[in-house]
Amino acid sequence: MLDERTVSIHVQRHDSALGRWLLARWRPPQLAGVVDHLWYFEGTVLHPRERVFPDGRLEFNVHLGPCYGEVRGDRVDRFSPTCITGLLLRPNVIEAPRGPTAVLGVRLLPTGAYAMLGTPLHELTGMTVDLADVVGQAAAELAERCAAAERRDRRQHDDDGATIAARRLRVAADWIAERVARGRMADPAIAWAAAAIERAGGAVSVAALRERAGWSKSRFATLFREQVGVAPKRLARLIRFRRALELVSRSDLPLSRVAIAAGYYDQPHFNAEFRELAGLTPGELRASRRYPDSVNLAEPAH
């Protein structure tokens, strides 16, 4: 049975032609401002390729079974057992391993990622790299803690997947909190500006933000790129696209109204930017098959 510390962890079980799995999600309140959410997947995917989209977040993963990989033309480059992906600027297609696997993921707010990693985030933008290349031995320590969480439950003869998921999520949250406590926080003006762009859904004057911060244009742009990963206008575009993607995927609003609601100044602007960041038109995406409770697409295998 889950204890009181896990009651805010949302657990779903899925069984369909797409596969059979358990998925747990958690927004730990103690990591507000650092983490958007943590998730844990355990199971088998029968439709292995998945299209993921830019959303203004970074993510690191701990593979606790066979590793996922990125599809690159006619080959698949398998990820490291622990890996981190910077802000995406284009859609990626990833491929699940054959058979059962387990993976833990942490979706990070950019300035939270800067505090946790202590490295210029623009060096990770558009890339997936071994987490050990960024945080050193701490990556292996995290993987070992996650693996030990399962071993502890097995020894106690409690192999309930939800219990193991909750324990692994708490392990990851503790690891993040330890690193943030020792890390270097983003400049308060940069954190404020990034949060303002987020709150406005990308519909904000970057010049006004810079003037309020009291910095020169070049200094503001340099620090923002270092501590967020992209320039302020690019972050605004990613956040606006994320809103549009949610509306296209999860509502039946006419696309003309989606464009307005997401902050695009006209339909051609919406269509062009959506196609650039999704690799599909809004209509094509709406007609595509999605994974349950997700904007990600079940990508046809080639």
C-alpha cells in the first residue's frame, strides 16, 4: 500500500494495441520552480516509435532496462543509460526498445535545470548527451539509488509496480534537491524574465522585460541564453507553440480559434510556425494517432 508521502503521485495503467504499461506522474511541491514534473514508465510498447515536440523544457532520463533511442534516418542511436536532453527546437522521433523496460524521467524548468546542472544550458540545446558528461559520477549514483529502490521492495516481497514507481520518484526528487541545494541559482532577473514569459504564454514584449531588468540588450541576451538555453524570443515561441499543441491535440476548437487563443497574429503565421516546430500541419497532427493522455504521436514505423 502507498504511504501518505505518495498520495499526490498519479498512477495510470494502460493496456491496448499500443502496449501494456504503468505510468506514474508527480509534481513534488518541494521542487516547485525547478521541476515541472517527474514521471516513471514500466512496461512494453508495441508501437515503438513516438514523435516528441519542443515544449520549452529540458528532460533527463534514467533507463532501468533496455534504452530508448533517437531515430536518425535509417538508424537508431541508443541513448546512454542516464541521459539529458536540452531544449528541443524541432520534433524528434524516439524508439522504444523491444520487450519490457523501465525508465524514469524528470521534466525540468530551464532555470531549475541551470541550478541543478551548473553548466551553460545553450551547450545542451537541441542535443541529447550522457548525463555523466554533465554531472559526472552523480549520474551513476542516481541510477544506483533508483535500482536499489526496486531491490528493497523485492526483498520485502512487495513487487507492486506503483510502490516501486513511487519509491523511485522520491529517490529522484531527493537527488535533485541535493544538487539544487549545492548549486548556483540563476540570476534573479533571468529567472523573473523566464517566468514572466511562461505566465504570458509567450505573448510578452522581450524589450520591456529587458528594460525592467535594467540590462543592456547584449548582456541580457547572453545571460538568458546561458541560464535558459535559448534567446528570450525563442523561448516565447516555444511556449506559444506548446499552448497551440495542447489546443490542437486536446480540444475541438476550430484551428482559426486555436491560432488566436495561442497568441498568433494570423492564421498563416500559426500554420508556418506550427509546421516548423511540429513537422506537420495542425490538421495533420489533429488527425494523427496519439499516445493516451499525451500530445506525443505514435509514429509509423518505416
